[in-house]
Amino acid sequence: MIRNSLTDVFFTKDDVENLHEGVLRVLSEVGVKIENDEALEIFKQHGARVEDGTVYIGEALLNKALETVPANFELQGFDRTVQVGLDHDPVVIPTNGTPLVLNFDGSYSDTNTDDLVNFYKLIDTSDVMQVTSEIAVDVPGLDKTKDSLLAQTALLMKYSHKPIYNILGATIHNYKKGSVAQGVRENIQFAKKYYGYDDKYVIYSGTCVISPLGVGWEAMDHFMGFIKENQPISITACSMTNLTAPGSLYGSVVEDAAAILSIVVLSQLMNPGLPVLYTSLSSMSDMRYVQLCMGAPEFALITLGHIALANFYKIPVRVGGALGDAFKTDYQAGVESFVGLMAPMLSQAAMIPHGCGTMGSFNLTSYEKFIMDEETIRYLMRLRRGFEVSDKRKEKALKDITKVGPRGNFLGGRTPKEYREDNYLASEVFNRKGCKENTREEQGDIRDRAKKVYDARMEAYELPDTTLEQKKLLNTELPEQYKFDL
Amino acid sequence: MIRNSLTDVFFTKDDVENLHEGVLRVLSEVGVKIENDEALEIFKQHGARVEDGTVYIGEALLNKALETVPANFELQGFDRTVQVGLDHDPVVIPTNGTPLVLNFDGSYSDTNTDDLVNFYKLIDTSDVMQVTSEIAVDVPGLDKTKDSLLAQTALLMKYSHKPIYNILGATIHNYKKGSVAQGVRENIQFAKKYYGYDDKYVIYSGTCVISPLGVGWEAMDHFMGFIKENQPISITACSMTNLTAPGSLYGSVVEDAAAILSIVVLSQLMNPGLPVLYTSLSSMSDMRYVQLCMGAPEFALITLGHIALANFYKIPVRVGGALGDAFKTDYQAGVESFVGLMAPMLSQAAMIPHGCGTMGSFNLTSYEKFIMDEETIRYLMRLRRGFEVSDKRKEKALKDITKVGPRGNFLGGRTPKEYREDNYLASEVFNRKGCKENTREEQGDIRDRAKKVYDARMEAYELPDTTLEQKKLLNTELPEQYKFDL
């Protein structure tokens, strides 16, 4: 197992305290604008200064709230649970909300409901993903359903054995029966009813703050609904340097941390002990093109800053992912996936959103990249397991080296246990067969190898074994073409 | 700047001492087989036990030799010097000795002298490479030259402003005038004469030990020649787990470290203060295909083990590179380059061999991957520069955030200094222009973007401004078609 966190390569203890001081000053001197009167009232009741819709949070109130944030929690899925938090390896979860898909034939198309189902199957059969979620929302194919908010949640639940993350927020477009606040709660209650638990965490969700230092009304309805329904929330910042954050990485991190912490504090004031996830997907902008760069080294650096801070606050942190700016599964995509994954994979991160398949600066999800990113995650899992140094390893190595001697060879007999433990044998997605002409021909293109894996997984997929009652419940909301045939 | 080494993520101090104990036991209990009587005699004179061609080195002799290993040294090129060592950033150097090239049109062909020249130009115009070297040796196109050893050195020198690394060893095939030992020394003297220095390090070189724990006679002639001519040496291990090293990473590292250290000790006994580089390119083998895997996470782990040990011994270490097992510049190639480069780039490594363009498990050098790997190195250089946390950054961020306030925006006025310092703007090789249909079309394929960069560099290349005397000297050895027209 890794001995220290990758954050230690980039930050000393003093650095983290310096960042924390910056966060405190932003929280107490600049404040966070929150578009929800009930929330502002709660802050006021707990002694925070509130002026013109902006809340100013002091160190004492922050510390009080941090005391009740759980270090770990359990998510309940259809037939399994997943442990999340400071004492566990990072839980990898899928991408959310990209408008386009990159198809195996190289074409780009709008994400539709069939894509959703394909990805739900892919996620459900993935050995690296533990949680599922909508990979896109409000997509074509849902138009005819009466209420697409619940339809999409039903679709996600129908195809998933794994716990669900619900990126989908209620909006005035996807929920028409009542207010957005009502929609959020009806959606949660629908999930509770389907899973049959009122007291477990069966759905967790989050949404974005608006950088700098704002939380909009729809986001607030979303957070308030989850807090009241006692389901975990994730609070996400996604800022761009020199546009919605200062030009420096320092400024980016302290600004976003303050915004995230304001909702962390609120959650604990309203519902002490509610699991919260501190999420950042902030990165640099390339001012030449006014573009958010999700494959940049600065993305890893900003992510590491947030991990260091969240670890300091002891809040489970949800960061990073196989993101990037490439729009093909090319060399750049490989580098970028590694850049975005290494920070959380080699640190104490609780969750990794956008774990597989995202690219094109959040605009694109790629089938083949999903499969390739799984292998990159396995590589990083191997790195996370570390380099075993122990007296056991020493004695066995000395014994073998002595036996073989100079110029000898270690082959022969059974493959030793330590070889199997220390050497990860890659999946067929990555070439390991050498570079001779015949192996080049045999191995072909990585995109074809990914397609093979995809086909096998689609073949192997099985629906969760729902009860008749569950099927009937889902049918009340599922889009017509995805209803169970009862 | 990074605050700590990536080795600290994987090893505690105790771990490194444990590895060191393993190394000592291998050195003193198993020994290293050295095929050179003169070397064995020198070991004996300094009190080492020598039996049947195997030398056993104890802790005292090792420590005595380590005392005189220079922490830093300077390489002299045609018109510039390069600082190498523990107090400097890693020096990136090119690949060596791959038999095949991957051409821009996707074809594979045997590396020939025209490829050498193309790559020398590419290396010479590279902003990330500080040293040049033969990218392949004994290639077609040299056959007609009377002595290809000196011909190849002449070719390398003709095209290079940068200091040279001479992977080429004298062999019975490329040097016919006398013994291999003589060939090594004539080659060095040729370089000294060309550069006009007898007292500077104008050529450095290294070769491989034979794992486990052997150094062959040709390699010994090579090392002895460089030690006697007072030019730096690099001692390279390249073992495979479970084949030429034990199955565990622990065994791999301690075995190779012992072999490398035996030549480090010899160099200091013969020529105290001679610069030496501790080099490992060892990795895991995939026993399913009996393949050396140069893109595996275990390559990074083994590399980090060697960096930790070499740092412990205070020997400049030369490790890692943009290696890999992919044979196309695909997603796998990107991941693998990052895996192989991150260990030295985020640690205290002195040099990174195989910095750009290598793939196919050491069999292949790719033009386009060279260009792409340069960008990956720039990404890692940005990571190495770290995340600036300082009171200056804090005060500026607070000032900006206060001025802008919640929901404001930071754009406007001149781009602030800290944006320019903290945000690296990628080269055109990587897409940064977004993922809309028009930018996708404009950006096209990364391979075409790499080709554009290549063409511009070939265009911009200029030969070193050699004197008539230098030209005449080179002409005595250059292959016919590369001679200066005098």
C-alpha cells in the first residue's frame, strides 16, 4: 500500500495551513451568496452574519460543523453496499451529463436513451466502478414521458445493481407537477420506495455551486431536499482560473473551498451527521481559446490542493477522473486520463467522479475510452497497492538470488507467489504481446480491442432480479419503450 | 517546486534501509561475476574477496567508494554545457538503440542512417532534451564505411550542438583495427579531439550489466575504457521479474542495485571522483507472453525503488522514460509514456533516458511519438514546478476575490502575472480548442498535428558552426554520403 499521499509531494503541512487561512478569510471576509431564504435563516440562527443574501462564516461555526461530518458512510444499492470515506480506497463512479457520445465508428452523436442504457450495462459489469449514475440527462428519447425527472431515475435504477448517484436535479423543465423543491423530494422518495429502505442511503446526489462564491436557487432546492430527506450530498465546484476564479491556483482552491464549505456547514446545521462529499472539478482555463482544460497538469494540481484541504478538514473528498480535452481516443486522451486519475488514486480520496470515458472538456463520453480508462484505473490501482518492502520479501529474494547465482535464471518450477502478488497482468485492451510483425497484426488497433471487450460485456449483462412490485413501480415512470413487459 | 519526492509516496525511510540491507547482503553474500581480470585484480588490491571471477563487496568498501562519487557534474557539448546531478532538475535525453522506426505514414521500417540524422535534428531542436545520443546503432547505410564505430560517433557529433551520450560500444563487428578495449579508447579520443578538450566531459556512455549479477567482457572493456579516459559512465540494469530477476519487485531492485554498485565501486577505486550514473531500465515481465513490459505500473515502481536507493547512496540516477509496449501512438502509448516519465520527473532523478519516442518494448522509435512525448514532458515539468503556496499568492488572491465578490467574474484588464506563472499553455500538439464540430475539424488528428511540428523543426534546424579543422576531422570518419563538401 502507498506509504504517503501524493498531496505530500506538492504540499507541506505549512502549505495546507496557509491554504486553510486563505479559505477562512474568504469565508469570513467575502462570504458566499446563497439563493435560499430558509438556508440563510438557519445560518443566522446559528450566529452567522448574513447580509444581502450573503453569508459570512467564522472559524468557530466552521469547526462546529466539521465535527459532525462523518468520515465514512455506506451506500445501499440493489443487492450490495459500498463503503465510502476516509478509511477506504477511492470509489470510482461514472461520468455525468455530457451532451455527446463518441461512437465506435468514430462518429459523434447526441447522447440518447439507448446510450444511457448501454452505459448503465457497461457500468454495471465494470470491475472498477462501484457506483452508477446518469451519464447524461434530459436527453432525446425522453420527450414523450410525462415527467422526465422520475423517468430518468427509473431508467437508472432498472439497469443497476450498484448504488446510484443521481446527478439529475429537478428543474422547471423536467418536473412539472409542482415546485423544483417538491420534485427533488418526490424523486428521492421514489428511490426509497424502490429500494425499500427509508433509513439507508439509497440515493446520493450533488450539484454545482456557481463560482465565484455563489449557490443558485435550483442548486439550493436540490441540497435542501437531500438534507431534509437524509440522503448524502456532494457539493461541487467547477471554476476556471482567470474567469470564474482568480488567475492563480491558490486563488482557485481557496475560493472554491469556501463555497463548498458553506454548504457543508449548512448540511451539518440542518442535519448533523449527514454524509457530505467535498467535490471539485475546477481547473485552469486556456485564455488563448477561453477554454476549460480538463486534461491539464493544473487540473491535477488544483485537485491535489482540494484533497489536501478536505483531508485537513476530514471531509470525504470526491475529485478527479479520466477527463481531458482530446476528442478522439488518441495519445492525448491517454495522457489526460492518467493526469486526471493519478491525483485521487494516489491520495486519500473517497470518490472519483468521471471515472471512465469522459473527454472533450466535459462535452463527450466515449464508449471505447470507457473501456480503455478502466485499464488505466487498474494500472493506478496497482500503483496504489505500492511496492512491498518487508523482511518476508527480503528473505525470499535473498534465498532465490543465492540459489540462482550470477548469470543464472529464475525461470523454472511453479510461478512464485510473490510474482503473482507483485506483477499485475494487464487486460487484453493494452498490448502486452510485443512488437513483432505477427503480434502487431494479431493485436491490431486498441479501438478494436476495446470494442471486443464492450461486446462481451453487453452479452454478459443481466438485469437486476427485481420483484413484480418493483417492476410495477418502475413501470409507472419508465419511458414507454423501456417498460417491463408484465 | 515540488516539496517532496514521489519516492516518499511509496517508501518510508525504513523501507529504503530495508532495501539497502538487501543490497548489502547480495553484494557480500552472492557477489557479482565480472569478466575482466584487471578489474578483479583492482578489487582484490582493495581488500575485496574475489573467487572464480566473482567479487564480493562489503559495506566498508562500498561506503569508501561512495564517498568520492560526485553529486553533480558538467557535460560539455559543442557550444553549451549541461549540469547533471542531485542539485539539478532531471536532464532529458533521447532513446537508444531501437531497431525499428514507426514512420509518419504508419509503416514500420528498419532504422537507417537517414532516420538517425532526422532524429539528431529533432533532438537538437527540442526544448525538452538537453543531451543527444544515437537513437539506433549499427544500422543499414553504414556498411560501406571502413569502421562503423567512429563513423557513427562522427555522425552524431556532426549534427549536435548538445552534449553527446554514446550508447555505442565498440564490438568485434564495428571496430576492426584492434581490440574492443582499443576501440573504446580511440572513440573517446576522437570525441576529445573534435571538441578540443582533454579535461572536460565531452562524451559519456554506459552499457548494460547482465542480470542477474554479471558484467560481460565487452561491457567491462567499455567501462574500463571510459574510466581510464576520465569520461563519465552510466551503469545500466535491465532485468525482467521472474526471468533474470526474482519474481518480486523487492528482489528485482536489490539484485540490480548490487550489480550496478559493483561497477560504481570499481570506477571510484580506479578513478576517484569520476562521475557515474546509476541507471535502471528494469521492469516486470508478463509471463503469459514472456515479454518485458516497459509501460507497466511495475516499471514505475521498480524505477522509484532505484531512485530511492540511489538518492540514499547520493549517486546521480538515470531512470525512466517515455517507454511502453504500444506499437502505435494510441491511447495506450499516452498512458505508458506518463507512467514511465512520472517517476523520474517527480523525484530527484539526474537524467531520464529514452525521454521521447520509444515504444514497442524497446523495439521501436516513433517520429510522431517523439513530438507527443515532448508535450507529456512539458506537462510533467509543469507538475514538477508544483503548486505555489505563499503569502504573496494569498494576499493577491484575497484582494482579487474581494474586489470581484460572489457571482462576479475575473476577466478584464491585463492577464495577471500569477495566471501566466501558474497556468501552462500547451503546445498545439494537444487539443485545447474545445470539442465543437468546427474545432474538431480544425484540430483534426494528433498525428497530423505532430507532423506539422516535425516539419517546422526540420525546416528550422541548422548545423553546428564547425571549423574547417573540425569538418576535416569528421570527414575522416563520416559515411560517404554525409561528408562535408569541402
